Amino acid sequence: MNLHLKINLEGKIAIITGGAGVLCGCFSEALAECGVKVAIIDINKDAAEKVVDKINSKQGVAIAVKANVLDMESLQKAERIISKEFGSWSILINGAGGNHPKATTSKEYLIKEDLTNKQNEIITFFDLKKEAIEFIFNLNFIGMFLSTQAFAKKMVTEKDAIIINIASMNAIRPLTKIPAYSAAKAAVSNFTQWLAVHMSKVNIRVNAIAPGFFLTEQNRILLTNKDGSFNARANKILNNTPMGRFGKPEELIGTLLWLIDEKASSFVNGVVIPVDGGFSAYSGV
């Protein structure tokens, strides 16, 4: 990775949940290049190990730790492993999350005929199962909540500590078809503000990054056809993104490093920053 913005963060330790994903994997590599020792937490340890191998091959320092962000016991075990390896940390990035087809409607709009015509296997709002909605909401919000409980207590005694949550455009403008994911990311944004106030007296800043649209393995099925071309939904997104394209993971790095650098953003607290090519600013007209 060639960083266009590189700052000296040597001596700092970071924990990144969901660190094996496309976006947070990019975060992990960028922080390592700036001298941060990185603990990559993911439920898929093999995928986390691949990111660790990339970092260590470039003389960075990283470890992979398997944990389920919905299981406090699992998170506490991870906390003990990281404490033994690195001691303490001052950076927590809550990046674990995602969506699932079972929590997704098949159409953007409900029409009366959808409720009686089941031949086309249409999934309406009324067909969504409680278990699927609950899982997606919990993964994106409760997972962040529990991870913060598990890892932030040790940060109270650290200097220049910061928590960065990963929100979404869905928190600002809920997308069609994905009600649970949109609601959960709105909760992430709201909780970011609440936590920023709550932690302000112990010198932990709390902010969030709200990425626009990036092609990842999780959303590729929703945005591309079988031949890899963009589908109608993807083209609708692009038509409502003034810059007319999807973002690249490395385009989030500048915002990430700015928020982490105490000298650059010491008075920035409780904000949710869109990095979206103008999507949230465009009315469609």
C-alpha cells in the first residue's frame, strides 16, 4: 500500500474488529505502515492471518485473534490474548458488521399484489423473519457495543485514546431493501455521539466514519450481475453519487489517520464523517 498521507504513530497499539474485511483490512495495513502494532480481531481467523502476513512481510507488527463480537466471553478471551502480547492500547476501531440476504426485501416498494402473489417468491417486509433482523441488528450495533465494553476500559488510563466506529450512508439516508442494516447503522451513529459525551471526562474521543459505496465481498452480490457488470441498483447508486463512481478502500485512510492523530484532531469528538463522493449531499435533482 502506498500511503499518500503518512504520520508517525510508532508506539501506539490498535485493536480492529472485523479487521479481515476489505475496508478494515485496509485500515490495518495503513496503521501498520504508520508504526502501529495491530491486533486484528475477526471471527474468521484464517482471513485475519492473511492480513497479518501482509503486514509482517513489510516489517510491520500484527497479530490475528479469533473472536465473536456477539459473545462477551469470546471478546474477553481476545482481550486477555492482546493484553499478554501488547500490554495496553489507545486505538479501538469497531469495524465488524455486515448484511445478509435473509434480512433483505426483494423489491424496493411494496404493492398490494405482492401480498397475494407468491409464485415469484417475492420477499416483502412482512416476510422478513425476526431472527434474521435480530442477527443483523445485533452484528452491527450490539457487536460494537460489546466490543467497546470489552476493550475500552483499558483505554481510560491511556493518553490520546480514540474509538472509531464504522457507520454507513444507511445511517444518514436509509437504503431500500435493507431495513435491519440501515436501522443498525443509524444506531451506531447515535451511539457514537452518546459515547463521545460519556467518555469525554476520561479523555477518550469517539468518532465515526460513514463510508459511501465501496464494492466489497459482502455487497457485491447486491450490486453486480453474474458476469460482473453493474446491475440496476449499482447504477442507481452511481447516478446519485456526484463523483459518479464507487469509492476505493484507500480513500478512507486520510480521514482515519486524521481522526487518530491527536495533533490534527484533538478537538474533534462525537462526529460522524461521510466519505461518500457527495452521495449524502445530493438530493437527486
